[in-house]
Amino acid sequence: MKAFHTKHKIIAAVSISALLVCIFLSIRLAKDQAPPPPPLFKPDSRFAIGVNYPWRNYGGDFGATVWGSHDGVSTPAAGAEIDRDFAHLADLGLNVVRWFVFCDGRGGLTFSSDGQVTGIDSHVIADMGAALQLAHKHNIRLIFVLLDFNFAQRTVWASGVMVGGHRKVIENPYYSSGFQSNALAPLLQAFGTSSDIAAWEIINEPEWIMTAYPFWQIKKLDEKKVQAFVHSTALFIKARAKQPVTVGSASREGLKYWGGCDLDFLQFHSYPYLERKNPLDTPAVDLNYNIPIVLGEFPTDKTRLDTGQYFQLMYQNGYVGALAWSYRARDKYTNLTQQEQAIKAWRKGHAAAHP
């Protein structure tokens, strides 16, 4: 009889354990199969508040650099540091991070002797995957900025290797096609359905290479060629990925170049010297574009407005998001730390007004 009761106790214990395992697996399965978060940067989407990361190491976060070193996101030290950064940003309530990828061409890309992009190096996919895992962990979505305008600046030689100087990738359709097919295609195949990517940004502030700015000592790129590069790249991405596509315009005036490039939303940047001519209390509808508009950069230092005021201005005037400059860059417009209370206060007031 004792053996009988013992046997039934064992069966009962096993049954309870099996039930708990089933419940756990059901919860895990439900979590894994949960619908993706609603898209951002659409007319009816929630207002996105975020920050420009914009890099841990400029041009070195995704792939090895031209100097042969790799300190990208997938390395343990970098991953741990970024994990702490993202935890802090999530605690502030920021839900979008804008992050530069190939920058001026010093990292991640491989080139032929004549300047054609031949592919991405062996670390890029792992680094981007690690970045997306960290973003997912902290409920943050990423805007991957593929190129910086410095990509097409005059060539700079550092330690015997070339940095920048890739203007023909932008102005020559043959070289543009190589960049798209050899570098973008594998990224889009790997990550084109990820709900952790808020958008792909083709290039940051391309207007600077369309302007004969003396300091950079380059012949300006023809605006129609830059527009053609943006347009063809936008179509290339949209044919292979589900996420929206944008460009980071250097100013609100620059939006005129990109309205016809098949982008999903427009993005402009604003700093005090620009705000005098382009006041931020201008309603988005008054700009006469038929797609949503985001404020992609605004200062967290050397400004009369705090970050909460920037968020509110953009929200009440019909824009679909605003991203502060910046978390890790070192320049006169960066000081996110002093804005943390303003961010939390705006979030609290916004949540109260829009329960």
C-alpha cells in the first residue's frame, strides 16, 4: 500500500512538473509569436521619441575598420557597454535610436582597387545582429544610417589607408549598383523583416556634399546625381525589406530635394542657427509634403529649448517623431545628461494627457 501511494505521489509530481513546463512553453511561445510592435513614422503611429546614439566608435561599430581592427557590437566589451547604454536610454523612456553604420567608409565595406564596393566584411552581419538583440532586449528600435556625407568627402590618408573619397559610389550609377547589390543586399536579406528596425536611412545630411563648402575642398556633387542615388537606393531597399526608408536632411530647407525620391517619411535636422530661418512651430501640414516628417536631430546643449520642449513642439505641430542629438557624440550640441529630467517630465505629462 505504501508503494502504491508513493507511486501515485511520483505520478502526481511528474504531472505537475509537466503541466508547469507546458505552461512555461505556452507563455514563451505566445511571447515569441506575439504580433510585432506597430510601425513608427506613419501618419497614425504613436509619436516616436528617441536619440542619436550615434556611434560607439565612428565607423567601427559594424565590421572591421580599414586599419584591420575589429571592436564592433558583437565583441563582448562593446556589447556590454552598449547594453548598459541602452538600459539607460530605455529607463528614460526613449524608444528609437539612430545609429550610423558605414559612416565614411572606414569600416565594414570592402572595395576593389578602382573604388567599387565589393561586399561587406565577415563581422558586419554579426555586429548588426548583436545590435538588434540589444535593442529588442530594451524595447528600442533602431534607425540604421547606412552612409554619412563624409563617405563622399575628399580622400584622407591615415596610416597609409584611404578614408572617405568614395564620391563615385554616389554619383556614378555603376558604382551605386555595386554598393546596393554587394553591400545592401546581404543586409536586407538578413534583417529586412526585423521589427526591431524602425527604418533604413540611406545617407546622413547629403546636402553638405552638394554644396561647395570651402573647408572640405571638394567639387560639389551634382544634386540630380545625388537624388538619383537616393531614389534608386530607396527603391532597392523597398523591394527587399519591410521597414520604411528615409534620408537625414541637414535642414528643413533640404527636404525639397527628397520629396520625389520614393521615401516613406522625410527627416530634417535643426539647430539654433537654423531655427531663426525655419521656426519649429511651423505645422508639418504647412510644408506641403504628402508623407510624414520627423525631426531627426536637435541639440541637447547650446539651446534655449529643453528636450521636452522640442518633443512638445514637434508633437503639437503634427510631426511623427523627434530624436535628440546626442548620447555619445562629443560636440558643442551634445549633453543628454542635463536633459534627463526634462525628458522624464515630458513623458509624464504626455502620458497624463494621452492615457
